[in-house]
Amino acid sequence: MLLSYLPIVLFVLLAAGFALATLFLSSVLGPRRPSKDKLSPYECGIDPVGSARERFSVKFYLVAMLFIVFDIEIVFLYPWAVVLHSLKLFGLVEMIFFLGILLVGLLYVWKKGGLEWTS
């Protein structure tokens, strides 16, 4: 039984070995010519102002997580659209139900003020 997992184990070991070898070789063979310009932070051509350790509001993280959740849920629309003809009415009803749940979630977040940047 364990013998059937041998190709997977070998593949994982090969991938990890390749990754480690690539990192090692790039650190050994790569050129090192540090300069003041190369070591300075770059932010869209503008000199950085302030500290990089500045705290962000929790609202920023909340909006970012909501964006990820709704963005990932929208990805489920693409496979559904591809097979819509074979799913017929059942697929349409299921997708309307799915989008209804998403809409209820979005309205809840909107009503609670989760999308507002200011207090």
C-alpha cells in the first residue's frame, strides 16, 4: 500500500531539492555589487516618507478580507457559465440561490459599515 505513494514522495523530494539547489546556487554564483541606490527602498519613483512599521487600521484588513472573499466567490461563476447549457434550469436555480447568499452577505456587511473607511 505504501509503495503506491512512492512516486508522490519522490516528486516532493525532487521539487524540494530543486528549490534548495536553486537558492543555494543563486547565492553562491550570483553577483554582489551593493550600492546606496540598490539598497534604498523604491516606492513608485517617490522617496519613501515615514516608517515602514506604521500601523494600519483594522478597517483596511476587513475590506481586504471582504474583497478576497467576494472575489473568490465570483470565480465560481466561470465554470458555471461554461456548463450552463448542460445544467439547464437546475443549474440556473442553484446559481441564483448561491448569488442570493452572496448578496445577503454583502448587504449585511454594508449595513454594518464594514465597507466604510472613516468612522
